[in-house]
Amino acid sequence: MGQMTKTVRGGDDVRLTCFDHGGDEGAGPGRPVLLLHGLAGHAAEWDPLVRLLRPAHRVVAYDARGHGASERRPADVSRAAHVRDVVAVAEHLALDRPVLVGQSLGGHTAMLAAAAHPELFSALVLIEAGPKGPNPELPARIGGWLDSWPLPFASIEAATAFFGGGPAGRAWAAGLAEHPDGLRPRVDREVMVACVAENARRSFWEEWSRVRCPTLVVRGESGWMPEAEATEMRVRRAGTELRVISSAAHDVHLDRPEALHEAIEAFLRHTHSGTRMLQKPDHMP
């Protein structure tokens, strides 16, 4: 895929590992795309979507602070720190008004970045992500989920099965690191819990109202994002497009990458031409 690994320093000099698909060999004619993964995830989970986007776009993904190959224990994991990282990556790699695509907490970061820096981004795709809150039980739920991992995993196969099997299970297993006693996560529990601290305390509807670029909100048919939240987002920002991907859960980009790709490209075609799609459900087999 013409991938190059690059190191970028975030707003407070935190080391970020980026994966640039096409930046040094000539990208397609479409707008650059910047991909933001979710909590406890990693950039490589975007690979199925990257393969589909790459012919038409320069595509960049990076491991968020505290994740993957980026700095594991940064002092600051606030929402603002994550937004500064988005800006640092876009500016360091000279991405010209990229399309921001984020899933789950990565989508939340993308939304905040678009709100704070409307001049930097041309469009926004939020996958299972929105401004709803507060969610006071979230830190305990995240901590409990991480505590439930039977560490160390004896094998990739065992980890894949634990994470539910299929493409999503394989992607989560691929994010683990090899240790002498088995496979362990490349994230720290305390850092992950701290990453969601602000979401536990408040909502982000005010930030949502400040987003100016065209936005597509994508939900998985059996995902975690409430339909009411997505509907409220469209009510508060007229023109927001909604799409439901059938046979997909929270990890839409892993469950149905082809359907997600189709939704993104259709959205970008219509935003480029200045027209809008009528909302319709996804009926792809």
C-alpha cells in the first residue's frame, strides 16, 4: 500500500507514530483522509478501509497518544491534548484540509478538532461517535472491561476468540504485543480510564454546534450509538447526513469496511458537488 512510518511530535512534544499511505509516491486525486481510531485501539485496524480508500486518496492513520507505538504514558490525555495531536499530524504531514474520519473516541476527537479548527478540515465522518453526555459510569465500565482481559493471552488465536472472532477479533488481537509470557496490551489501564474522564463529566453539544464542515454520522445497525443521539445531531445542525450500516456493530470499519467505504465516497462526492443525499438505510448484502 506504499505505507511509510513517520514520527510526529504532538502539541506537548508527545511522540506519535503515523502511517502515511501514499504521501511519498503520489496519491489519488481525492482529498487526503486522516483516520482516528478508538479507545484502546491502534492505527492498523484501519487497514481494510485504507486499502479501499488508497486508490483515490492519500490516507494517514496514527496511533493516538497512549496507544500502540506512540508514547505509552503521556502526562496529558485530555480531550484538548488529543485535538492538538490531530492538528500536529495534519500540519507536519502537510495535509491540505483533510477529511477527518474517526471511530468511537477517535470520532469524538475528530469532532472536537473540526469544531476548534474549522479552517483546517474539509469534511467530517463520525463512526459510532457523538457529543452525548455526561456518562458518569464510563470510567468504571472501561476499567472493568480492561480488567476482564485474561492476560497474558497464550496465542493470537486465543485473543481473537476472546475479542469475538471475525475481522474485529483479529484486529483487536493484532494490537497486542509479544512478551515472554504471552501477548499483552500496548495500552495501560489507568491511561485508558483517564482518556474518558471528561466524557464522564459533561456533554459536548456546544462543540458540536461549532462544527462548520459537512458531516456524515455513521451508526452500526447493532452498534452502541443511540439512534436518538444521531437524530439530535441532525436536528441541531441541519444538513448533517446520517447512515446506518447493516450487519455492523460498534466496529463498523472492521465489520463492514466495503459498506463504510461506499458511504464515505458517496458523501464526499455530494459534498464536493454541493448537493446532499437523501438519507436511506444501507441494504447491501
